[in-house]
Amino acid sequence: MPARPIVSTAAAILLGATSMAYARPDARTMTCEQTQQLIQSRRAVVLTTGRNTYDRYVRQFGNECDRPAVPVASYVQTLEGQCRVHRCLEWQHFDFP
């Protein structure tokens, strides 16, 4: 059996499997509870938030943010409307009185 069809078939299968593994969940297609549970279960997740936008969201209490960043409340659009989640933000972005 020629090696060329085997190699091309294996490459196609590998490419299909890896592209599915890296698909980002879309927050707009989930409920708020589903979105929050996904973030809690994975600790940190990159969510699609719009047609061409995405961001990384993390648990509120955890060490998923690199120093000096900390988890800060943020909102994403879900099926039910705005949903409170957390993302990493560096300290210098805060304006303290």
C-alpha cells in the first residue's frame, strides 16, 4: 500500500482533532450559570465574547493570574444578558483615592 495516502489521511485526522481541541467556548451561546461553572471547573478559560473578540476569564479566588495582576469583576454577554465573571488586571490600572 502506498505511503502517501496513509500520511495524508493521518495528517487530516490530526489537523481535525487539534482544531476541535482548541475551539473557544462562546459565552453568547451559554447561560450565565453555564459560563460561571465552566470557568470554575477549568480555573481559567478563553471565551469568545463577540464576533471578533475574546478574553481570558478566571476564578475569583485562585492563583490563575500572574503577578502583579489580580482577579477583577467583569461582565460578558450570555443568553440571559450580562453575566458577572472575573479577569486578570494589573495593579497599576486601579485608581485609588
